[in-house]
Amino acid sequence: MWIGWIEFDLLLGDVHSLKGKRSVVRPLVAELRRRFAVAAAEVGTLDLHRRAGVGVSAVAADARHVTEVLDEIERFVAARPETELLSARRGLASSDD
């Protein structure tokens, strides 16, 4: 079993409050969960209204599949017009590690 994760640092567009931030981040996290069948959550910069950290993890039988899913997720997040992808960090581990 392989476990992969990716963490995004996002700059939010026209957001001026934490309430506005929630209106961008919550739908993004929900769409990631629904579209890719992964675990996703806001994981960082919770007190800043123009920045968001979003983490995603995926589990599969082989490393190639996990990598493909993470690649698709990164492309999806990068294409969102309401956010700018500042950075993405990822990791991959086997359950045998």
C-alpha cells in the first residue's frame, strides 16, 4: 500500500476577510474530496485571510497510481481562477516503510 500527500500554499484572489476565505477554501476542499476520492483539509495559515494551506492525501495499491492522482490534483488546483498556487510540496511512502 502506498500513501501520498500534497500540501498547497495558495494566495487567494479578491478576499478581504476570514469569512471570504472560507467561501473559497471550503468549496475547493469539498470538490477535491468529491472529484478525486481523497482526504483533504485546510491545514495552514488559518489566521490569514489571503493565504490558505490545503493538504490532500491519497492511498492506493501502487506508487504510480498515487503519483498520477497527485499530479491530477495539482493541475486541478493550479487551474482554479480564484487562487494562485504559490507552492506545492509532496511526499510518498510505502506502508512497509
